[in-house]
Amino acid sequence: MSLKYAVLAALLEGESSGYDLAKIFDVSVSNFWSATPQQLYRELERLAGDGLIDARVVQQERRPNKRMFTLTEAGLRDLHAFAAQPPKPIAIRDELMVKVQAMDGADPAATRALIEERMEWSRGKLARYERLRRHLLGGRDEAQYLRDAERIGPYLTLMAGRSLEESNLRWGEQVLDILDRRFDYADRSGN
């Protein structure tokens, strides 16, 4: 999948500036697709050139003018066609997993620090996801939201992001426990 469809899907929320889209990506899309602001702006230009989004300039007095982007009918059709196609299998590329794979013979304290850092990052993401969840629910309970909301896709992807980070925390706790037991035993036995 290209960044194209992640941008088109984000524009389902309504008209957005490039800055607004970068914030949307940082908060709600980052759990399944990452992009730098520079990548977003390049993609917005391509999509506008392809007629999949419209761009209009908003004049501002004390700030630089900004461009606002909306989906066109062609963009919506393209997005709907994409959404109906089977996805490619997940391909995970996680540098931490390579470091854990290579940890034998290395400093266990360094590995422990890396795991703790990942866990802290996951806790931070879960806190952001909880703020987004409260915003999406808008005072409704989950069942009511899922039954009545105009769009539930953002909530469903939020659920996946939360599950991933909760899984990362469980895995991290298991690894820290294993490291503690293994290296505490090694210290006591002199090995």
C-alpha cells in the first residue's frame, strides 16, 4: 500500500490542511501507518495533481496562507475500490527485534534498557490513544458509539493500535521477567 490511501482515508474526516493531516497521522493513523510531514506534503501535491483531492488556499492575515485539502469524487471512488481489495500480508520490520535476537553474549542490562524504553513508548502511545478514544466517544459509551456513529473506521483502527501496544507491554513484562530470572540465577551461580 502506498501513502496515497492513508492520506485519502484521513481526508474522510473532512477538509484538512497539511498541518492538520500531520497531526491526524501522529495521533490516529500512526498506529498503522507512519509518514513524515514532508512525505505527507509531497503526497498531497501528487494527489491534487491526479485529481483525487482538491486544494484551496485560505488567506490568513498574520500567518502564511494555508492550503486546505478535500477528497474529490474520483478520490472517494479510488479509496472505496482500494478498500474492497484484499490487503497484502503484514510485514514486520522492527529493529528492536533484531537487537533482541542478537542479545546473547551482549550486555543484558543494555537489552533490558531497550525493552524498558519500548515499554515506556507503548505506555505513552496508550495514553494518547485513550485521549483519542474519549474524543471519539464524545461522552457516549462504546456500544452506543459503535451503533450510532456516522463513521466507525477510526475507532476500529484505534482498537487495533491499543491491542498492539497492550501486547507490546505484555511481551516486555515477560522479557524483563525472563532476563531477571536468567541473569539473577547466573550471578548467584557464578556463570
